[in-house]
Amino acid sequence: MVRRLPRRVFVVTSPEIWALWSKAFLRSFAEPPVTLFLPAGEEHKTVKSVERQLREMVRAGGDRGSLLIAFGGGIVGDVGGFVAATFMRGIPYVQVPTTFLAQVDSSVGGKVGVNLPEGKNLVGNFLQPRAVFADTSVLGTLPDRELRAGLMESVKAGIIRDRSLVRFMEEHADQVLEREPKALERVIAASIRMKADVVRQDERESGLRMILNFGHTVGHALEQATRYKAMLHGEAVGWGMVAALALARRRGTITGAQMERMEKLIYRYGPLPRLKVPAGRVMAATGRDKKNVGGVRRFVLPLGIGDAGIVDDVSPQELEAAVKYMLVRSRTASGCWN
């Protein structure tokens, strides 16, 4: 079989990543690709940004034989993947994630899309990348806060499906946070392996894949309630996991000792920002989560350490109690900052 090279290569990236890594990136190309810049920030993860990039691709001579490379963090990957999914009804694309969160989570699984003012990731599609290249060397320029926020997705991965990853992250927290290569590679590989296994069994999120949303129901609500300006995505997921743990403990799916252990791990990879948002606003935002069906709020709850399940009968009273616990912990826990 003869493999045809793409007639035109496009790279979606942020100005900041391009300034840091363009020289190393371009060494892989005989001819430079067409660069499409996406400004940093959740506020640019929009349909308007997608339209702008699609029009740039048309003007640059893109066609069905083109290839798109998403070179950046999670927002670049989500937007770039959605551009690839919609240009000429779909062209192949490659993920080159440059943040820890993107390497362990958003670049794997094929979910692509953008936000609407009414909620996060409400417009999107599924398009599996042809390849994902996760190079730990690019993490050397990643701010410490970004690294810690990304690590929340690995904490999530361990809690829902990999008890050994939880144990490793507990025992080697210093090495991970100090960016020792072997420790980072161990966490990244385990996180990707877990997610890839889940996606392989349920690509379209009809069942098992929903466990990957642990912490995201309340996390996404926090992001929306604070207009995506108060915290990073991983930080919101961290608090969302705390709320889910409180709900799980209330229901008896985990013991008090298990809750304490998991919550301690979350704070160990913090600090998380203190929350200054009313409980009612957070609760209202959960009602607009894309995982809801027929007005029913779906939650992922741990069933121990390394196991999780999905529930769809959470009452408003249970949700309110969990959100209030989270808000109180944001004022009292040691792993938080103002």
C-alpha cells in the first residue's frame, strides 16, 4: 500500500507555544506548515475561533488531502481537532500536546469541540487523532500551577480505575512535582493507558466512558459559574472531585477513611484556589451539563479506590450538601490558596 503525503499541512497552535518551541517543531518538516494561531484562554474556545481558522485554511489552499496538527494545550487540541472534524467534512489530524493535562487526558480519546455561553463543550464531535506525540521535554517550560492542575486528571485516573497509580502518586509526590522524568513518565503512561482502555471499550460515551467525567459535573459548573476566569480546568476538576467524594460518602459507596485518603491526595497536588461563588449558582450550572439526559443529573461516584460507578438519582438536597461541603473545604483545607 502506497501512503500519500498530505498535500498541505496546517498547525494550530498558540503564540506562546510557537515562540517557545517553533524551532524544534519545524525541524521535522522539509517545508514549513501553514500556521494558524489560537490565542490562549478558555474564552477563545468558541465557534467564532473555529470559523476563523476554517476560512484561513480555505484561503491557504486546504483540501481533503490536508493534514492538521494540534500543537499546544487542551484548548488548542479541542479546537484544532474540531476544525479537522469539520473542514471538508473531516480531514486527518495529529495531537502534539504541550501541557501535562493535555498529555494525560484531552489529547487521548477523540473528543473535540468548543464552548457556548450556555455551557462547556456543548458543540463538538468525535474524531480520533492519527497519532499522539507526548514529549515530556516540553513540560520544562510549563508553569508550576499548570503542572499541578494537569495532575488532577491523573489523580482522577487513579481514583476511578487504577489503585496502583494512586499509591504511586502518594509515595512519589515529591519526585512528580519536582518533574523527575521517570516519575512523570510513569504517571503519564498510566493515565494514558487507563483512558485508552476505557475509550477502546466505549468510544462514544454510551456507558463505561462516562466514568472519565469524575469530578467534571461540578467542575464544569464551577468554570461556568465563574465565567472561566477564576481557575484552571484541572483546578475546577479537583474541587469537583471533592464534591463527588462528599456525595459518595453520604451515600456510603466509600468509607470515611477512603474519603480522607483521596481528598488528601487531591490537596497534595494542589494548591487549589479558594472558592468565592454561591452554592446556588454552582447547582444551577450543573443542570446545563452536557452529560444530563432528560433533565436528570448524572454523577460519577467512587466505589472505593480504583473503582467508580454512575448514578442518575442524585437529589437536589444531596447535591446542595456536596457543593456546600466543597465550599467549606475551600476555606479550611490546607491545600488551598486565596
